[in-house]
Amino acid sequence: MRNSVVLGTSRAILDLLNDAVLVAPTDSRLLITGESGVGKEVLAHFIHQRSPRSGKPMIAVNCAGMPDGLLESELFGHTRGSFTDAHRDRRGLLDVADGGTLLLDEVGEMSLRMQSMLLRFFETGEIQRIGAEGQHRHVNVRVIAPTNRDLYERTQQKEFREDLYYRLNVVQLVVPPLRARPEDVRLLFEHFLGVMSEQYRLPPCQMSGEAYGQLEAYHWPGNIRELKNIAERVAVRSPGQLLTTLPLPVMSRPAIPHTSGAGLAAMVLAQTTAVLYERMAAHGESFWTVVSEPFVARDLTREVVRAIVERGLVDTKGSYKLLASLFNCPATDYKRFLSFLDKHDCHVDFQRFRAIKRPPLAVDDRIARTHVS
């Protein structure tokens, strides 16, 4: 099966697929957790396709970075004239997905207000378009929520409603990171090489044992999305060739520590930041390909982008202009660079990186300054 191949064939993935097959025929709400890029949305489609709802649509909505008003309109719909630019009636995605599945991507990014509205929908199954007073419609939708956030931790920080967490977390499936199943790397890479060669109508390249060893030793901070991007790069740049090395940052796959929660999250954040920063600062890759593209594709979180920016500001002593240059952005992209950070709430205050204490003047220096003045 195509989706099974994309996900992998390791013991961890086979167990995960077995759980997915068992839960697919039910209407249970699902919480799918795992790092960015591990294939959470692929698993959601795998489940939908094997459910009684497969003949109905599976509709996805990205909750991250969407203002309340827009997200409310996306989910519940609106009537003509209910707000500025509401020129016609519009069905919400919950209505469109009636009888099918709604994929609530990154539900942990919802505001508390939107969480309350979603909780009410779970309790009643009713939706009301914005501006449609007294008009309710009952819909039958299965909700699957993939997230790279620790929602339980967010409930402890009062950033996510505990009652909504338990409503969503009827069944939880955890997708392991790619570094935890290196035996899947070769199969996945061969699959993507074949797909890209066919897509671009290029002769497939061949991989040596050394190249596959390099792939399996790399720790894949971007998980399957990063692997797919490298496969595409290789397929386009080296069609029909035998490859003995690959364009990967030099970093061996670290042992996976027996830790969880905040400690593991901090470790993953530090590793991802280091690898991406090195690709730009040491290997000359551009911010737009290393950070911007995977962030827009939801393979990087704001925390990672902010951590990369903070590390850069340390090196540039708080200068965003030097930071753009360090990240290999053309001089003409400086305003675009700042606009990207502002738009996605990834801007970091530069002042604290300029607050460097000056060493005290020596006696001779003080005398010299007094004499000059």
C-alpha cells in the first residue's frame, strides 16, 4: 500500500499502522502527536481512507497563525454582510466535511476563545455561521488533530483547556521521529527518488553503500520532509549518476536518551537549531530555503525559528542587517527578511544582545582621556 511504504516498514511503524487500522473503522476522535515532518498528516489520511467515511471528504484546516475571526469563519462559515468583506454566504469547513473527517492541524495553537467554541461543537455537534442568529445546523464529523505540541503540558500552563484536551485525546497515536527508526531511511529515500525521477522524467540515480550509510547515520532533524527534499535535490542534480556521498551536514545520529517531556523537547530544539544554523552560517545555504520554506510547510515551529534568530543575534551583536547577511539573504531581501519575522511572530528584541559590558579603563587611559578633554 502506497501510504504504508511512505511511512516505513520498521517495527515501530508496523505497530503504529496496526493501531491505526484498528481505530480506523470507529468514529473516535484522534490525537496524533510527533515532531514536525514525521508524517502525522499521512497517517491521518491512512486512517480516513480505511474508515467508513472514506467516500466523504477529508478537509484540513491549519490552526497555527490564523487570527480568531478568520479561523472562526473557516470552521463555522458566515453570512453575507456579517463582517467587512463578507460579500456572500460561505459554508464553514465543518459543514463541508459533514459525513467525513476534519483534520485540525496544530490545534494547540488555537486561542482559548476558539478552544471554547470547538468544545461546544464537540458537545452538541451543532454549528452556527457568523451572523446567522438562531440558525443552527447539526453535522456529523470525525475530528483528527495532528500536533507537534505537548498539549498536556500546555494544559498545565493554562494555555490549553483541559476539558478540550480530554475530548480530543480519546485515542492518541504517536509517530516516532525518523532518527528512531534508521532501518526505514533507505526504503523511504528509494521511494522518493523514484517518485521524483518519474515526476521530472529523469533517469534515476544510483546510491552506493557508503551513501546509504551516510543517510542512516544522519539524525534527520527535519524528519521525512527533510529526507524528501534531499531526495528531490539529488534526483534533479544527479540524474543517472552513481552517488557515493550526499549533501548532508556532518553530524552523526546521537543516541536517543531515556527522557521525555521538557527535557526531550529542549534537546530536540537545540539539535535542530544547531543543524539549521550550521547549514546557513557555515555551508552558505539561504534562510529562504533552510528556514522559511519548511516553516511555511509547517515542518518548523516558531520556537525553532526564534532560537535560530537568537543565536544569530548573539553572533552579530544584535544587528539584524548583519544577521540577514549571515543567513545569505541578498541585500535587496533585508525588508522582506524583517517582514517575514514580524508576520510570523518570530522577531526577537535585539537590544539585549547589544548590552555588552565594557571593561573598566586602565589608569593610563583615564589620564589620557582627562588630558584630551
